[in-house]
Amino acid sequence: MTIPDPANTSRLRLGLYMWVAGMFGVLALTMTVIPQLVADAPLGVPLWLVQLVSVAQSALLVALAVWLGVVLAPKVGLRATVFEAAVTAGSITSALRPQILPGLIGGVVGGVALFAIGGYASPAVLADVEQQFVVPILARVLYGGVTEELLLRWGLMTVLVWLAWRFLQRRSGTPQPAFIWLAIIVSALLFGAGHLPAAAVQVGQLTGYVVLFVIGANAVFGVLFGYLYWRYGLESAIIAHATAHAVSYALSLGAA
């Protein structure tokens, strides 16, 4: 009889926990946003089928990002200590405690900046659309705070750090800070670029200024979340991202 390797079992459980956490955001966004995106477009298929395909695609993408992080993050010293504690029956409180304050501080600063950028610096064409296109706060917190961090930080940023460590540093020691910063910046820029398709759907045609604004504004937040992931852990980035959306939403209600 073959006895399962405990390490492999733990990795599978870690990946499953993360995937489930990420899928809450996928479902929240799919159920609330896709109906708005296709409201004025003739569909040749039922709306539920469009949503099902979208969920399936996102599920595969989240699974890939999660598994890459599970395999590669330990090699380069990046952690998700709360998820790890949940898998190993460790102390979740002890794992979470050092990440809460940095995450909350980053989230409050990010939330104020997000509100200011959206309310006062956003191009007029985007500001007009945002008044008609509503992403519920639950979807923002779950998808932005959890799913995007799993995709962009745990998945993409981890891969970039590993590639630099593997091929430029020849697996010697721990990754150099310069390589980590490079991964933070590149993943942040891709995080910003990832918002372009949604912006294109909303405004129809993207101008150069809108492209620069969408990428630049989102990349700033991506750098913040990437730094928190590196220095404190993935959950700190999740707390910051989710808190930023909550703070921005609260400020927008107060300003209404």
C-alpha cells in the first residue's frame, strides 16, 4: 500500500483552501458585474451560460495561480502564514497578528488615495461611466481583496521572484531585494493593465491618457500590496486591499 506523502497532502490542502477563498470573489463579481456589462448587448446565448463560462475560466486561472504559489513561494521565502496555519492546525491568531496592523495602515492609506483618485483625478469619461456602472462593495472586497491578491501577488509576483532567483541568482541564497522589487513593479504594472479590458467595455474606446491613468493608478496600489506581501505575508496584502475598498466606499457614501 502506498502511503501519501504528508508534505504533498498539506500542499494540496493549502491549494484547495486558497482556491475556495478566491472563488468567493469570482462568484460575487460574476453574479453582479456581468449582467451590467451585457445589459445593452444582444446575447445569442442565455445569460446564465455566459456567467457559467466566465466562472469556469476564472476557476482555472485561480487554480493555476494558487498552485504556482504553493509550489514556488517556499523556495523564495514568500509566505501565506494564515492559510498555512489553517492547513497544519497551527495558531491562526499568531499567524495573523503581525499582519493586521501593516495591512490596516496600508488599507486606510490606500482607501483614501483610491477615493481621492476616483473622485478628483479620474478622467471625465471614466467618471461618467462609473456613476452608471456599479460594482457592489461585497464584490470589491472579495474579488479585489482576495482573488486579485491570489492571482497577482501569490501567483504572478511569486513566479517573477522565482524566475529571477532561479536564472539570474542561480538559486544562490535568498532572492536579492532588487529582484523582489522588480517582481513587485512588474506584477503591479500587469495588475494595472489587467483593468484595461473592463475600462474598454465601459468607455468604448481607450485614449492614451485613459490607458496611462488606468495602468498607473492601479500600479501604485499594486506596489503597496506587493510590498506588504513580501515584508509581512500574503494576508497582510489581502487585508490592505480589502480595507482600501471598504474605506473608499465609506468615504464615497459620506461625500454623497
